[in-house]
Amino acid sequence: MSRVPFSFELYPPRSTASAQALHDTIDRLAEAGPDFLSVTYGAGGSTGGRSLDVLRYIRTRTDVEPLAHLTCVGNTYAGAARLIREFLDAGILSFLALRGDPPAGLDEGESFLGDLESSAQLVQLIDRVQAERAPYEESPVPGNPGAVRVAPRRRVNIAVAAFPNGHPRSAYSSQHVDALLAKQAAGATLAITQLFFHPDHYLAFVERARRAGVTIPILPGIMPITSPARLARVLELTGEELPGELSIALEVEPTAEGRRQIGIDWASDLAREVVEGGAPGVHLYAFNQHETVLDVLAQAGILADRCISSATK
């Protein structure tokens, strides 16, 4: 079996005390050889500084590509451009451009976006900010003081979100496909889906998107659901329909260890089936923990050389 690309999503630590634990998790995930590690960005920029700290750690302490989340929420053009330049100056060359959700306490109908009204506009802004930079970069030549090596500057990679079952705010049934087409036209190079619970949801969406003209890779986003509380929270945030079989299994299982195994089983089956159906890889939401997502990949046959932890046997 050829190598299946995989990646993980993390979120910045909520306190200085939890930063070291996250660094340990990053180190363990990096050892597995992911294509990239993405780091979320808080609504209204609430965790921007901590996000950049995590991205810098990934870039300087591992061999993995860091990917920065950016949102439209509350940003002016000038403020967003300044933030993009800050990430670029730190050597971050991969982004996930998101429209973003309203901050807590703000109704959906209230204005919260600022100057940027869509992720497609954010994609264009990221491209524009990079285009304003020098088209080449210089690096010192060892042993030759003052000498530099000049090379073309690497272009940014810009991922965007995709919604296999439609966005909760979609005005018509195919709007999520039309929105993905607009993001692609704006310069997006990759799409990552919101979580879904059945392989056909992803595979049918990809087929519809391809028929409509989407050509960029569409990476399935998979989340191990290991408790009823997490499932309830995910449904609240995403608007996805309740997966009855998974919900019942989690509710009737009396132990945390058993619920964890249910989540691993469900996610690993999902990963295996979408890869067999042609997915270009898998993107796992890690919840800042490494064991569960690595066990999912192992059980799916994607990390064949990893022994599944004793908690899942």
C-alpha cells in the first residue's frame, strides 16, 4: 500500500501552563510524519499571538509544515494584511482561509465580519500580500562571509473549508459547491472538509464538486468522537445531523476507555473507506492530544508501523 498523506489540526494553548503539554503533543505528532500541522485562530483574533507561537515552534523544532488558520471575523483589510505579513515574516507559507463564526454572544444576524466578507476575499488578500514582497529570497553561503544565495521565493499554499453536507447558512442546496468554486477561482490550492459521519457524505460531495468544476484536492476532515458530550458540542457547532448509531453506542458504553475505543473504531473505518474511495489523504482533528489520532491512523492501516496503545486493545 502506497503512503497515504495525513495531517492534524491543533489549537493554541489557553494558558502558559498548557503550552509545554502542547509542545510534547506536537513532538509526538511530528514523529509520525504528517504533511502539515494546522493551528486554529480564535474569533476576533483572541488567540492570534499564541497561534503564532505554536506555528513558530512547529517550524523551528520539527520538520513538519505549519499551516496557519486566518478568519475574516472583525478584521479590517489593513489589520488582516498586517497579520498575514507577520505570519509570512515568521516563515509561515501555508494558510487556511476561513470566513469564521460570530464571536460568543453575538447573533448571526449582527455584523461581525469587518471589511472581509468571505473566505474567497481572504484568499485573494493572502495572495496579494505575498505578491507585494520581494520575488526572491536570500540565504547566506557557509564559509563565504557576505555572500548570499538567491532563489525564487516559494509561493504560499492556501487551503479553504468545504462542507460535504452543506453549510448551515447556505441559502440553497448547491451553495456550498458554488462557494468552493469561488474560493478556487480566488486562488485556493486545497480544500479541507468539515467533519462528517459517513463515507458516502464525503464521496458524494467530491463527485458533485468535480462535476461542477472543482479541481483542487479535497481533503476529508475526520474527528474521533469519544464521548456523548463531545458529540453534542460538535453537532451544536456544525449543524450536522445526529449520527444515531454512534450516539447510541457512546451513550450505552459505561466506561471512558470503551467510549474512546468506539470513537477510534468509527473514525478509523471512516478514514479507511474514504481513502479506498479516492480521498487524497486524511486530516484529523486532534484536540491537542496525540494518542487517539495516532491510534486511528494505525487502526486504519495508514500508520502500519505503529502499535495501537494498550488503552485501545
